[in-house]
Amino acid sequence: MFTTVAAINFIVFSSIELGLLDSVGTILSLGIYAWFRKTGNVALASWMITTAFTALVMYFIFMVNGTANSFMWAILIPPISYFLLGKNWGTVFSAIIFGFCCYIAYQLYDSQPAVEYSLGSFLNIVEVSVALLLMFRFYEGTRSDAYQELSYQNQKIQLLAETDKLTGLFNREKFDQYLINLMSSNDRSKTSLSLLLLDVDHFKQINDSKGHLEGDKILKGLAEVLQSKIRPNDLLARWGGEEFVVVLPDTQVDNAKDFAERLRAHVEQNTIVGVNVSVSIGVTQLTAHDNIDALLSRADKALYKAKHKGRNRIEVISP
């Protein structure tokens, strides 16, 4: 911007003084930019830019004594100072400029100069208008980019808050919230909701013989195997350790038992990272008088029963 205005002053108006002033602005801008690229000091660079631009504009207005619509350049200072320095210092800089412009304007009023409209007046209006358009376009672009980035980061945070890091499944907090919402939806759905609690058989032996890293790979692979078999409306979550939980909405306990058997057989038929894995499953159904603790307690008792009877099987405790 300074380079363009300097060229206009040199070529159109043959004004050496104004051209040199704008050339100083160009040199300062390039110097601050080079210094910023070297140091990365955003705060100090912001102060340097705002101070340099403000000083040049104020000197220009003072030099031409407020004539030729020179006050238009002062309009650029508030958005620049607020954007670079923030609310407080932006207010200070804007107040200083306002006071300075009032002083120059009062001098014009006191001397009552003849009003004339020149090419310089016209170009000042055009240049400042173009600068404002570009400035606000840049501001809106950065605001939009910042909003999109914030939205993306919020989604990532939300995903991390409800996802198990190892398996990528929903975690226990997400499971609890989902089940609470489902149970409170209506009484009819509460009585047609079933729960499966799964546990990997002999997982401690797997960890002891193959190491915890291999054990983690098995849990991750098992999560993928289970995920491939559940329905779109079901919820699969990692309950903790080697335990998983499946919520089956609109499913009576007999149907849940059949589904659990297919799930158990599917796991048994698939090797996971080269290891044969089996699961024990406890099945139960929600009643109209259940809370989460009562439902999970029955599923846990059913799972314990399956483990006690030899593992790699399902057991059902009906309400």
C-alpha cells in the first residue's frame, strides 16, 4: 500500500516530501516483516506495525493540515490497532487519533480556509476505501478460518472425551450417557432393551505369554471384529480392561440371546493378530423399574456365570 501511494505522489503530484514519507512507510513495513520472520515475536511486531502506521498517518495529516480529505487515512487506524493490539490498547490508539484529528479540525475551523476539491482529495477517498475493503476482507477471512478451526478442534475434543484411545470404541462415559438417554426416552422402549457384557477368556494368560503390547493389539482387533457384527442402532463400548458392552435397543432378551450366540461364534471363528480368542457373554434385559446399576449388576452376574461354567459361552439372567 505504501509503495503504491508513494508512486502516486512522485508521479502524479510530483510531491517529493509525500513520496519520501510513503517510501519510509514501505521501508519500515519491509523491515518489520523481515524482523518478524527472523524472531517470530508476534506481540512486539504488532506494536511496531501499529506505531509506525499511526505515526506516518498522523504526520501526513499534520503536514497537509487536514486538507484534501487527509482525515480519511485516520479511519484505518482503529481496525488495525484493535486487530493487532486488542481491545484495551486499540482503544488507546483510537482515542489518540480521535483527539489529534479534533485538534487539526479545530485549527481548520478557526482559520476557515477556502474549501477546494482536488485530485488528491479524490485519490485519498479511493485509496482509503480500497484499503478498508481489503482489510475487512482479510479480517473476515481470518475470522472464518479461526471459527472453522475452533469447530474442528471442538469436534476432536468431543471425540477424545467419548472415545477409548486404544480401540476407538465409545468409552464408559459415553456408554453411561447413551444408556441414560435411552432409558429415559419412554417406558415402552425401556422394556425392550437388552444388554450384553463380554469378557475375553484367559486374557491374563495372553498378556503373560505374549506381552501387554500384543494384548493391546488383540483388544483392538477384537473391537473391530465386534464392530463388524453389530447393527447400526446398537452401541458397542469398551467397558474397561478386556470387557466390552453392547446395548441392543428394541430387543427382547430371547433375540438378544440369539444375537450374543452369533457374536460369540463369530469371535471364535476369527483369529485376531494370529491368536485364537474366545469370549464369554452375559445377557439381560432392562425392566421398567431398573436403573443402570441394577441392569449392569444382572449382566455382570450372567457373565460370571458363563465364566464359571467353562467360558466361551453365553448365559442369560432374565428380569
